[in-house]
Amino acid sequence: DAYKGEANLARESIRAASGQAEEDKRQQLQHLQAAEDAMDQARAHIRRKEFIMSPVEEEDVVHILKRRLFSSINESEGDIVSKAYHSLYNSIQVPEQYKKQNYQELIQNSYPFHPELIKILYERLATLDRFNRTRGALRLLNRVVRQIWKEQEDDAYLIHPFHVDMAVTDIMEDLTKGIGEEKLRNAVEADIWRSGGGATAQDLDDEVKIQWKAPLHKRTCNTIYLYSLATGREGDHGIEANELTTLLALPGRSDFAVRVRDVVLKKVTSDFHYIDRRGTNYLFIREPSPLRVIDKEARDITEDEATDIIREVLDNLFSDKPDWISPKIFPSDPSKLEDEPVIKIALLNPHLHHFLPDSGDIPEAVSRFITHKDTQGKNYRRFKNDTFLLVAEQSRMALLWDTAKKLKAARIIRPNLSKYGIPKDRSTEVEEYLSDHESMIYDHVRSAFCKFIYYDKQAKIKVASLNPNGYSNGKGRAMFAYHLKDVFHRVSEEAFDPILVETDA
């Protein structure tokens, strides 16, 4: 009975609590409904009073920037500059929109900014999460204007995209770490500017600064960098070549566009680590292209190192049969070539200028290998009828040197990818490059070493071109034997008729 009594009391308590909860719930719903009614009334009142606010439009942002950055702007100067650019763009090869009259008006309206600088800030950089459209542009341009004022360059008629100078520490920090692109700092320091010197653009501009009177390599890189930070409205990556050259041209210096197109962009394609070309567009990439790294490293390979590569190839080519041919690779002077009654072929070292020049005349330093057995030219060679020279043609040497240096560089980089900033997952590209150049070097050696020098039957020194079919089996002694038998008719594997020997003797 006691248990039943306690159970009844518990049930009564639960019913009472449940009833209270239901009441609380009803009151909460009433409060929520009242709040929604109040919000509806407020919205209706606001709609009667509202004024639609649009974001800052592109044509307005330039005026905001101008007001915030300059106390005054000489509008008449802007008119003069806009006309000068209109004349410039109609005198050189540029995209059509730059030649139109309304683009002149656009320049005058955006003066002292180039319209394309405002466009890239509004369309590209403003899309980055960590770049505030107006505040970020003001901070960046404040630093740009300060740097232009500091440099006092004679050709600063407008503030171009290239004036966003990645050589300025604050600007570089803003456009790398400041927008979450820490990896691109490596690109800047390798290709644009480094405090201790040695960046690619720095070195190239130093070579031509007196002649060009403007750092065109750095300006080109600055422009490409800006256009690489975000895609355009049409998803474009980087900047198209014609637009790039247009933005580097200046009034009175239309030749800048030509130099950039014909010289700078070729260097960009061949010498820069972090700039990639995709179709006609150029852009900075976050990891170095392995092929660019190899090509850059190849510039530091010496001709002695390249010569060792060529010697290695020739040693391999002339390691075949027949044994009655005695090859001598790169004798330094005639005394190093034996004067014995054996058929011998000396492959001369082009690094010592022992090659056949473009004129076709045989240099004395070359002919002495076959006429004399000493360096001074005092002792004639006894066995010159069985002495032959194989020399390189000067016009074909540039490609051979280039291939040998790149092969050497690839061999150096291959086991040390991380040292050269190449990710391991791109090792396949290095392997393919190395394989291609291992094959190419043989082709270029065969192509370059294409001239025989020998005594003919009238005791005259002659030059003969190598018949490409002689190298068809890929080996050197067999090729030389073919020429001795079938081209020069100097040897025979058949026994001679004694009467013929007596007659010739």
C-alpha cells in the first residue's frame, strides 16, 4: 500500500509538470508570433522608405582612388597624356580596343592611372578573399605612388600595371603573404628581384640598362605577376602576349613594345624559372618548371664540361670494329697523333678551335695534324697517306654545345631534385628530359662532326663531307671504313694484283 501511495503521488507530480510545460510552450509560440508580426510591419515600413544601394561600380572606383591618394590632379595634363597614348597605340601593333577614341577618353578619365591598372584591381585582385576591394587597392596604390615619386623615372606618364613593383618589400609582402600566396615569394626572388641580387630579371636588366634605359625585364615580370594572381572574368590565366607588349609601350618609346616582343619574351620563355607560357598567355606558376630549372642551370655549365660530354659520346661511337682502324679522340696537338704505318683517324677538339670554319678554308692549326708530327711545324709526317681527320663544322657547333650543357645540367639535377626546388612528383619530367637529351646528343655529334680532311692521290689536302648513310648503323669505325672503301677508294679487303701494286708504286 505504501508503495502504491508513493507511485500515485509521483504520477500526479508528472502530470502537473507536463501541464506547466505545455503552458510555457504556448507562451513561447505567442511571443515568436508577435515578433514575426513586428518584423513584417518593420519591413513594410522600410519598403516605403527604402533607397537601393549598389556596390561601387568600376567607373566610380577610379574617382575614389584619385580623391583619396591625391590632393589635386591636373586635368589639362591628363588631356595631353591621353592624346599621346592614343597616338602611340595607333602607331604600333596593339589590340583594336586600344586604338579607339573612347579608349582615349577612358585614359583621360582615369588619369594618372592607366585604365588597365584599375581594371586588374577591380576585376582580378578584388576577387581574392584577402584583398579588400577598395581598402586593399588604396593601400597598394599608396605604396606604388610613393615608389614612383621616389624613383622619378622620366617615362612615368601614367601609372601602369608594371609600376606595381615587386622589388619594393612592402608591395611584395602585400601581394605574396598578404593574400595567402607565400609560395609565390620564391617566384619573385628567383625571377624578379632579390635583395642580394641574382634574380633573373635583375641580371638581364643590368646587361642592357645603358642601351634600353628602362628595366624592361622587371617591368614585364611585374605585369605578368599581377595578371597571374587571379583569373579574369572570362577565366583567363595570365596575360596575353599582345596585351602585355601594349602595356609596356610608352609615348616616345614605341620601340619598347618591339623589344619586349622580340627579345624579352624570348628570354622569359628560355631563362625564367617560374614563368610559364600557355598558348599565347604568360603567367607565374607556384612551383618551378623542371625544364626551366635545367635550362637555367645549363647556363653555368662550362665548355670544358660540355667537351667531356662530347668526348664521351665519341668514345662510345668509335668503340666498334674493325680493329685495323685506330681512332684518336681529341689529340691536343700533332705530336699526340702517332706517325706509324697504321690507318688512323683523329677526331679534333672543337673547344681548341680545331674545326672547319664557315668559309670552308682549312685552318693551319687543323692541317698541321696531317702534314706534321710536331706542334712547331718543323718535322713532316712520314705516314700521311694513312692519316685522316674528322672535324666539326663551325655552323653546327652552337646546337651541339647547347645540347651537351643541358645534358650535363640534367645529370647534375636528377639526383638532387629537392636542392633545386623541384617536387618529387615531377621527377618524371626530369627523367624524360634526360632521356631525350641522351638521344639528342648522339644526333648532334653525328651532325656536327661531318667533315673529313685527308691527302688525295695527287698529294693535295682535301675536304670531304660525311655521307650520312655512313652513320646508319650508329657506330664510328664502321662509318669510317665505309668511306675508306666506298667513298675515298683508299682501302680494299680484297688482295691486290701484284702488277697493279707495281704500277701504282
